[in-house]
Amino acid sequence: MSQPQQSTVRNRLLKALSPSDFALLQPHLELIATELRQPLISPNQQIKQLFFPEVGFSSITTQGSGGKVEIGIIGREGLIGAIPLLLGSDRTPHDHFVQSLGEMLAIRTEALCGAVNESASLHKLLLRFAQVQHVQTGQTAFVNARYQIEVRLARWLLMCHDRLDCDELRLTHEFLATMLGTQRTSATLAVQSLEGHRLIKAQRGRITILNREALEDLADDGYGLPEAEYARLIEGA
């Protein structure tokens, strides 16, 4: 299999690397196909492989006695599994799984760590991505505490839309409720509300974005802070 080229990769973090830093990773990158709900990193298990999404994205969830809740999303803007390693740990209590199937460039943990140890600029860029994820998690807590379910749904759909090549997202209302940390009936009512205002179209097992601008208006300041931080720290670096 031919090695990926920086000029053709779709992952925005890989594109943002200097040519010399990309060259450190290039021999170790392996393109893999991913399936819906495929586990990538399991809670409290040693992280042996990391993933640069090319197509599709993953959810990061945490679970307690009250059930599972999504706390983050990583798509082609980032690297799945890097943050614990950058902070000196070899595992995380959070679950990472594929939410939208596609393709990812996988890399062994030891290969990434070796490259980071060799390049201060690579280390710096990955730490900047860790900052973006920290902001995203904080923004999720803010939105969940301040806003009603319709606003939370609008923000979540926008974040998913950012990481897709189409306007359609495949999911069930039950799964959506899990991602938003609410009851299934509440998720269904929120979907019906957005559909009633012609922001989305809901069909069995999928939601289609009809009016992104209106979704952004509804999400208000709940959406956009992590995205602006990414533009500042990564694409503006």
C-alpha cells in the first residue's frame, strides 16, 4: 500500500504539520476503513493505536450510574487518543467509538510518541489541538447547563455537519438521546420542534440538515467557540 501524501490527506491536523513533521509520521500511517459504532479506544485500557480521521468522526463518551453521555467529537480536524499520551498517561476513562463510518489513518502509539520526542514543533501543534478539545469539552458543559434541549440539539447537529461531506446524519432517536444526555422522549420532541421550523428533515434512522444558517442562529453562542479556537491555534499557526 502506498504511503499517504500530505498534499492529498483530508485530515486538517496532518495538513497543518510542517513537511518535516509530516515526514516523521508518514511511514507509520496506515489507512483503515471504519464501521459504525466501532470501538477505537476503550476505557481504562492501554492506548496502543491512535487515529487521524479522513472521512467520518468519533464520539468521546463517559458513563456512570445514570448512563452514557457524549463529552466530545473528533473528526478530520484532529487526532483520536492523543490527549492522554500528551499529558503523560497511557489510558483514559473515556470511550472513543466511530459515530460516522469512513476512513482513518491509524498510527501506533510508540511511533507517534517517538515523533513527538523528536520534534518540538510537532509536540507544540498537538498540544494546541489538546487545548481545542479542552475548550470543546468545556463548551459542552456550558451548553448543557445553560440551554434547553432544542439548542443543544442544534449545536450537536452543527458539530456533526462540520465533520461530514453531506447533509445527512444516520442515527436513531435513542442514540441521539444518549449523545445529548437526555431521555428519548425529550430528544424526539426536540427533533420534532426543529423539523416543525423546517431546520431539519427527520426520517427513520436519519436526520437531514435543511437550513444550517437557522441552526446556527438557534445554537447562538453555544456553537462556534471551539471552532474559532481551532482556526486560531491550528490553521492560524
